Amino acid sequence: MYIDGLNCSRMTRDQLVTLRRARIDAVTTTCGFWEDATESLDAIASWRYFAEDNADLVGIARTAGDVRRLAAEGRTALILGFQNSSMLQGRLSYVDFFAEIGVRVVQLTYNIQNDIGGSCYEPVDSGLTRFGHEVVERMNRVGMVVDLSHVGNRTTLDAIHASGRPVAITHANCSDITEHPRNKPREVLEALAERGGVIGVTTYHNLTRGFIDTPEAWSEMVARTVDIAGAAHVGIGTDANVGGTDEYRAWMRSGRWSRRPQEGAGLATGAASSGPPSWFRGPGDFPVLDEALRARGFSADEVRGLMGGNWLRFYDEVLGVPEPAGSGVGELALASGGQ
């Protein structure tokens, strides 16, 4: 099973055909970055219409069981996700509402500080706020994946330890291997793995500097990451932006909060810069990753885990799985929702 833990492409039917040809069984979409609740609802509606119009190729998955069912039907599962928590607008109850309409992955912060915690680009990481602790708890209750990819390291560690369920870093690499503020240090990956989480190593060239020129170089980076986190806690999150325009990238990086150019992951670092690789143009080249990992010497079981099995196991534990009866699941926390 092939699973892409995070994709931010603006999907078209042609891209869906490519996903099917590459035998990709599930992909976490990016429904938004800076949008408020109403805009986020519009985005979800658009994704639902898109899935409905292309039902021969895809379906929206709410559970790991849905992923398996769609794969058996020869369709790709779309897991609806957001790369920020801006749609909550400070209301705890909105976690429930968005979960009920199918959102399954939410990144706590994006490229700036918010009311949940710190971003990886802030000079000082505040850590998980009191509201952030309640959001993590609520996400646990409704079976929503806590994504920590763009989150500051202190806030990331706080969230890992605050969560009663495994959490994810859907699209990043290890900063001990490739220096970048968006990548995560060894201590974070060790804590993530200790509590059952998964990191989706990415092919995005700005986060893979020094390890992206060839499939062999990329597989070496994966092998070093496995040495730190363990083979059972590493998957793939391409962070692919197929069809992304300059305008789309500007929105991703700056939103409405800045009039200054924001470099985002294009930020200059101590590592040598490299452009997009010719050997990996998007998720359609997933089979190349499979071949590279096998050539690196990973066992057949390890390759199955890295290519998607580890994500599926993680989804079994988290995705759409409410906490046991009696834990208050489904009882909207309106009193503490800031309304």
C-alpha cells in the first residue's frame, strides 16, 4: 500500500489518474492554510464535490477502514486535512464540528504564532498554550490527527506529551541530517516514536538539501532517519505542490498577515541549495521511491511500512476513532468554546 501523508497540490482529474497509475491508495489533502471557518467550509465543499465528480477514481476517507475499502475498489482515499488551525477561530467546539463533516488532519500552527502555540519560524517558541492543550485533548476525543509539521520544537514536544494518542509530523525531515527550521531535531523524533507517532519524510527539495539529487541520496536520508526514529515510525509525506502557481505559493507563505515577502521553506540555510529533482516530479513517481528503498537494503516488510503500512497502522489508532464510551465523545464543549 502506498500512502502520501501530505500533499498540497491543487488537484485535477489528470492528477488523480496519475495517482491511480502509481497505485497510491491514500493521500492527505491540504484544504487550507489561513482560511477562517466559513472559507474552510467552502473548501471542504469543493473537495467533496471534486470527489463526487471523480468517484470512479477517489473517495473521501474518514477511517482506516475507508482507506482499505477504497483501495480494494481500486480508488484512492482522500483524507481531508488543513495545514493550520485558523478555521477554529478560538472556538474549541469547532474541533467537533469539523470532525463531524470529515476533517481528519489538522496542523496546530503554520508559519506564524497562533493561539495554540509557536511556529517553527518564530524567534521564540511559546510552547503549547492552555487553549492548545484543550484542542489536543479534543482532537484526541474525536479521532483527528494532530499534525506538528510546521510547529515550533517546544510546542511540538509539548503536544507530543500532552496527547493521549500518537501524533504525526506529516511532512518534514530531520534537522540533524538536513538543517532547516522546518525540519525536526533528534529529540523530537525520538519522543514522537516513543509515543507511537509517525514522521512523513519529504521529497520537497528545500527540506532535503544535500539528499535530493538522486534516489540513492534520498534513500540515504531515509535510512538515517530510520536510525533515529525506527523503521516503524517513518512514512512518506511528499509535500508535493503539483500545479502550484506563484500566486498560490505567495498565499501559502504570507496569507493576509504580511505585506513583506515571506520565504517559508525557501529560507536560506547553512545547507547547500538545490532545485526540484528531475527524478521525482510528484506522487506519480512513488514507485521510484519504493525501488530506491529496496536498493538501499531495507527488507520487504520495512519497505511496505515506509511506503504506507506505517501510516495505515497509525490511522488504525487515530483516524476517526473516538475515545471509548463514557469519555464525553460527541458532547460539544460549548461552555469552553469561547463563543
